[in-house]
Amino acid sequence: MTDVVPDLDPGAIAQARALLADARRIVVLTGAGISAESGVPTFRGAGGLWKTFRAEDLATPQGFARDPRLVWEWYAWRRTLVLQCAPNLAHHALARLTRDRAGVTIVTQNVDGLHARAAREAGARTMPLELHGNLFATRCIDCARDAGDVQVDSASFATLPRCRACGGLLRPGVVWFGESLDPGVLGRATEAAALADVALVVGSSALVHPAAGLAGHTRAGGGAVIEVNPDATPLTGQATVTLRATAGAAIPRLLAADPSA
Ligand code: NAD
Ligand code: ZN
């Protein structure tokens, strides 16, 4: 997380609130930054996950082929970390938005499942689209069967989990570097972005494609882009409004019925 968080600009908050109030359709695009205040490390910020591990050793099909045990150990650690965390104020406020308003789609790059947990708690009418999969999903590397939430802990590192149908190795059900996204999920996310009057982009470094390009579809359709991020990103220059703040500070203010509350 960024150390210096400037105060929220009241003018920018008012402008962003007006855009959201007037929107018929809203797409919310989130990255690792929205979960930082829940205690889930980001990849690229200070203390980010990639400072201690090399992405190409762990989050690629080649890395898994080379050393599946190391990759499973890393994912088991990340699962443990996420299980100790809970959705924060920003996840909850967005979940309530999808419960209270029609035409809101949450699209996340995160694999931590925190949006889905908040959505279930709020009784939201739609579930988030998880572009990069989920840390708790598993898939067979041979027959591609979805094996669901299979427990992997230090006791199973010696054997590693196997597919019940064909005996193939199971892998984490996430999208790795160099892999394609699920075309169905990407299609629905692209459509939601293209139809949206507002794209609210929260805590994404806007470097990982195709997720980073989704706000461009909203712009191309004449919609506005609101960015919430304590740091500038490649998207900042195209944003209609930028809120230079953490998600936990900005999102509840942006979505509260009474902004002064
Ligand atoms: P990233 O790690 O590349 O960037 C995080 C962004 O969040 C940065 O721009 C940073 O300035 C911003 N940020 C940091 N603290 C914030 C806060 N409190 N509020 C708002 N913004 C904050 O993340 P990315 O753009 O999502 O791309 C990395 C990829 O890695 C993703 O596609 C995702 O699949 C994966 N990832 C997921 C998780 C998770 O599931 N929580 C964690 C790390 C990485
Ligand atoms: Zn199989």
C-alpha cells in the first residue's frame, strides 16, 4: 500500500457522485488494490507479492510444469493468507450497490473471492465476474475438468492433488501469465464495459491486459471513467475523474446515501 494518502478532493467526489447518480449502467473494474486494505498483498506495490517471488517461476504454465510442488506451496500459502482476511468497506459498499441498483456489474481481476464473499453477505442480485479465476478453484491439466475446491496443504505436497476422472495433476484454477481468459467471462465483461455509462476503476495498475483495456470500451461508447487509486496509472490520463485515495477511503464516500456522513 502507498504510505502517503492525500485527502479526498471534495470537488472530485461531487463530480464522481453526479456521474454515478446519472448512470443507467455502471461497470466496476477492480484490481489487487481494492483488497490491500483487507491485508491481501498486491503484486506491484510496496510489499507486493512479486518482490519476494519471480512471477515466471510461479504463475505460468511453464513454472508449473517445471516445479508443480513449489507452485502449489505458493498457492496454498496465498489461500491461507486470504482465509485470514475479510472483505473491507469498499467490497461491502460495492456489494450493496449491486443489491440496491439494477445495471451494475462488478468485474474483478482478483482471485481472492472477497467480492463474492461480500456479495453473498449483502444478498446482492448479481455475482462478480472473476476474470482471472479463483484461488480456491482447481482444474485438471490433462482433461481440463473443473475439480472445484480441493484442499491442498503441507500434508498433500508430497503427493499433490490428482484428477478423479483421469488421474492427471490438478492445478490452481486461475489464469496465469501468457494464458487466455475464459472467453465467456471476458465476453460478458467486455459487453458490460461497452454498455456502461460509467466505468469505476478501483485499485488496478492498468498494466495487465486484456483487463486493463476494459475501461477503454466504456470511453469508446461515450461513457465516463472514474479512477480510484492512490498512485497514477496508465489509465489516469484518460480518466474523467481521478480520486487519488485508497479504496477504503473513497468508495464508501462515493456510494454513501449522504456523502457528509
Ligand atoms: P497490481 O498489484 O498490479 O496493482 C495494484 C494497484 O492498486 C496499484 O496501482 C496500486 O497503486 C493500487 N493500490 C494499492 N493500494 C490501494 C488501495 N488501498 N486502494 C486502491 N488502490 C490501491 O494489481 P492488478 O492491477 O490487479 O494486477 C495484478 C494481477 O495480479 C491481477 O490481474 C490479479 O489477478 C493478480 N493479483 C490478485 C490479487 C488478489 O486476488 N487480491 C493480489 C495480487 C495480484
Ligand atoms: Zn483429468
